[in-house]
Amino acid sequence: MGMKETLSLVEEGSGPLLIINEYHGNPGALLFYAPDGRELLSVRISVTFGNRVIKNKTYSDTPVATGNGEIAPILTKILSIDLVEKPSSPLVLGISNDDLSFFYNGQCLLKLNIKSIR
């Protein structure tokens, strides 16, 4: 499906569109687009899995972000999540210039290693 077709599926008034590009069958980039098709952020990544597994659940907690990399204020604005120093939520996105780490109750479940940002 082309970008024009993909953007036509975005509902009016919704947030940004996230497209995950692949490289050799693995996630290779996170591409954020505004509903009008403007690219908001592009992050090239590689993936490292944590050694913990949690059961599939639905969580009512709102995720928060921690970190101070140059991408932190941009990404938290796009995702509409708070950037905090001390998280009170068990769901935390750790942001640095080198990686995005997804935590649950202090355990790293997934790390996306940042290769470049534009």
C-alpha cells in the first residue's frame, strides 16, 4: 500500500501515524507522520530483547517517559506522554540519544538501539 493510501486510513483528528520499517525482516526504523503526510520524526533502530517476559494483559496505567536525550521532548510530544524525572507508572519509556528502552515495573522488556535521527 502506498503512503497516500495509508494516510487515507488515518481517522480525522487522530494522532500521528507510526510506520515501522523493516530491514532484513527486523524493525529498522520508526517513522512518525502527521495526518497530512508530513514526516515528523525518523529514527533508525536495531532491536535488543530483554530477558524478562510478562503475560499479555491490558494495563490502565498511562505510560510516561524518562530521559534527557535530544529526541526526548520531540518523541514525548508526538506520543502525548509526560516526560518525568521520577516515574510513578510501571510503564516507562526510557529515552536517550542511544536507545529507547521499554520498561515494566523496572524491568527492561525491549530496547531499540538508535542509529540515527532526522
